Amino acid sequence: MKTPRYLVPNDYMADPAVHVFNGKLYIYPSHDRESGIPENDNGDHFDMKDYHVFSLDDVENGEVTDHGVILDVKDIPWAGRQLWDCDVAHKNGKYYLYFPLKDKNDIFRIGVAVANRPEGPFTPLPDPIRGSYSIDPCVLEEDGEYYMYFGGLWGGQLQRYRNNKALESASFPADNEPAIPPRVVKLSDDMLQFAEEPRPVVILDENGRPLTSGDSQRRFFEASWIHKYKGKYYFSYSTGDTHLLCYAIGNNPYGPFTYQGVILTPVVGWTTHHAIVEFKGKGYLFHHDCVPSGGKTWLRSLKVAELNYNPDGTIQTIKGEL
């Protein structure tokens, strides 16, 4: 694959979660729209209200099928606003869509919707997951157990929590203190609740110390993704306001993970968000940028690039298009 490919040129899709189901690639992105809301650091201009699902048989040349709307804010009983990045997991013939959504008090929770097919439609549960908070759920299946990774700063509200408890006011560590970590939690057997208290996902530097809050080129901001390669766990994420996709490697789903480097350099747009998947013997990075919208950060377009590894298991950096 010589050049990245835009996948949905006639609509604005972003934040892709991508999985292989039944021999096809299924893409679950968020859906940007022109809402007229002024841009701000809380992300109010990202006024997404539904999800579509797309499938394809061939990443590089295949036709992309839009299966239409699979979930809409108006169909979720506890909904306030803003359906941000989601993910989907499969177990025992059912498909589980995990989505962040602000409740009626404007607090992000993570909800679940269930379907019999990967293309939906999905039926939401009447309430969010108990004890859930923040954004960007991503699910890993490992030996019959399922683990959710989540969290996002600023508009994602992660800074409002410590030890899974809400703070009276948002708090950020000093620059020389450990950065706010994303979270990981094992899911219950029925896939509908947390089976335990969420744990911190610790990302270490080359000396075995946690990355600090002031290390904005490497510390976590949002957009968790996890995949395995040659027996290792690759936790990747966005640095947010420094616009990098980075990754760290660990030996088990809970970590800790040791920082390795940059997957994708900055693209046109405020930040980026991604999924990594292997399909038909090749690795792919699904992400987005704002080139088609002329740089409007709230109108992003879905794209894919080939992803390659070095012999030592490190990922070859992909140059973003600025």
C-alpha cells in the first residue's frame, strides 16, 4: 500500500475501532457533523449523535460498504449528548458496542449496546456501566477474558477522577509528577459490567519510571488501543495537544508498558485517533485527518495506511500529512 487511502469520502467519520469478524474488516467510527457549536477545549464542537458501521474485504482497493446507522442518541434512555469514540467486542454469538456518552448531567459514562450481527443494529441497555467514567473504550480479548481500556483528558474528563472516585474539582499533577494514567478493567462474564475496580495503566520511560505530566511528547492523553504482536501487548495512544500517536509494550494486559516511540507524526487537525489491525497478512493503521474539510478539526475523515514492524518488534513510524 503505497499511499494512505480515504475510506468514506462523502461523509465525516473519525476515531475508528476496527476488527475482523467473519472474514471481513468492520470499522466502527464516530460520526462528525457540522453543528455550529464554537470550538473549545471541552470538545463541545464534537457534537456526534450516531454511529455507522462500515465493512470491506480488501483494505487497499475494496469497496467500502456503509451498513447505515447502528445506534442513535435518541434511542439511548440515559442519553444527554455526544457519542464519542466506541469499540465492539464479540462473545458467544453476540456483539457488544461500548460507547462513551454524556448523561443528562453532562458527565461522561460508558454504555453498552448489543446486537446479533457485527453490522447491527445495536440495542442499548437502559443504564450505563456501573462505576464507568471518561471516554474512548477499547476492548481486548485474551484467553476468553475481556479487558477494557479507557480514558481521556480535558473534554474526556479523566482529570476529574482519582482512584475511581470523582473529585470536587478537576486536578492535574505538576509537570514533574507522574502523568494521569488511562485505565484498564476486566469485564464481567456477561460483558455488561465491570468485574473489578478499574486499574491504572502505567507507562514507563526507558529507565523504568512512570512518564511525567510535563512529558507532553510521550504521556497519555486519549485514544487507547491495544493489540498483540509476537506475544507482546502493544498499548498505543494519542498525546493530544502534541498531536502524536505513540506506543508502549508490555508483557500482560494490565501492564506496565514501556514507552517505545511514535507510530504517526502529526496530521492536519487538532489531534488524531486510531486502530491497529492485521488483515490478510498485513498490518494497517486506521486513523483520521482534516484535509478534506479544509482543516476543520471537528469534521474529520477516515483513512488507512499500511503499518510495518522492524525485526526487533518496534513499529516503523508513519509520517503524517501536513
